[in-house]
Amino acid sequence: MSILKTLPLAFEGNLHEVNLINFSIDPSELEGLVPPEVPVRLFDGRAMISLVNVQLEEMKPTFLPSFLSFNYRHVGFRLLVDDEQFTDQASRGIYFIRSFSNRTDIVAAGRQLSNYNLETAEISYKDQALSLKKGQQFLSYKLLPYAPREKREALREVTKKIDRAYAPGRGGLWMTKVLRISWPIEEVACSQFSTNFFKTARFEAAFRIRNDIRYHWCSPKLVKVKSMSTVGSVPKGAEPETKPFGLAGVS
């Protein structure tokens, strides 16, 4: 494990072209991907993944000067979790299952500095259409410039409130609090959603943010010190780490 991961680093940057694509899966597909200590938040008996596709700009640890910042496109599978027991607050957390970048230098640095195990992938984003390819696995969609005929307002509110991210690390589960002044997500229509990352994936809703958002990732805090049985496991199709991150129950 990299000693750098134990440093209390905070990050800041600008979010540009934020897309949030929510799809649900059968919870059985999470076996081996999520530690049993992390309670999955179920929506009509299904687990909800909020994929984030975003251009990160002027990213840097808070202690570094601006000229050392960097830019890259980030795509991540964020599983909604029931984290009320960790915070004594309403559930507003996500657990990063997998994260991707098409920059090998960013992947190498990310593995040294965080627990959110980045993987390299082919990523193309143009005219509101994403193509993500990792070996034989793929995910694609295209956003449309209008609202869907039937809106998912409850799911929009759930997605809007997310502000805590969890990842396994040394000693247990670590939580990163995210801060932003605003998070004006709007629901948009989406076509051509397709993926084989998950066999039971079902599209639920798509959201976007038109404005650039200033974001701050607080330094991670240890919230649960227990056996993390899937730490070090590698999802099928993922790269091995070479160096040691219908609405039942919606609130």
C-alpha cells in the first residue's frame, strides 16, 4: 500500500460537463464488488448506480499552487449506499465500484494518492454522447436536449443530495465529504443507453449540470474499522492493482 494514501489530502477543482446517468441492477451482481459492511441502498429491490461522467479541470491537492493543477475526463460507477449508520444523518452516500480515465499518468497518480482505484479505459465524449470501453466491456448513451416525457423527481432529489463518498482503505472504510456551493441538476431525456458491465442493468434517469461547478473534496476520515473482506479484490475485467477508493426506502 502506498504511504501517500495515508496522508490527509484534500483536493479542489472545477467540474465541467457533468452527466449523471442512473441505472439499476440486481443486487446479486454486486457480489465481490462491495464489502458486506457497506449497506446497499435498495430501490424497489434493486441497487442503484449513478454513473458520473465529468470533465475535471484545474484539479489539485489544496496545498499546491494553481500552475500544478491538471485536467482529465473521469467516469465512475457510484453505488448509492445507506450510510445513515455511519453519520447519524439521512443517507447521502455513494461507494465507488469502479472509476476510469483515458490518461495513464492520472491513473498511476490516482492509485498512489487515493483509494479510488482508477483504471485506464477508452473514453470518447462528443455532442453529449459517451462511449466507454474497457476490454470487451462497454457503456454508451446519448443525452437529448429536452426533458423526458415522464420525470423521476424523487430520484432527482436523491441524486442531488449525494455529498459523501466511501472507499475501502487501511484500517476500514473511509469517507470523503464533498463541498460545493450549488448542484443544479436537471433531468434530461436519454437515448441509446447500453452496457455489458452489468447483465441486469436497466436505465432509470439521466441528469446534467449546465454550469461549471467549483468542488472541494475534504480529506478522508475513517468511519468504520472492521474486516473489509473485498479489499484488494479485482472486479472482473478490471486491471490488478500494482501498488498498495421504483423507490423503496428513498428519503
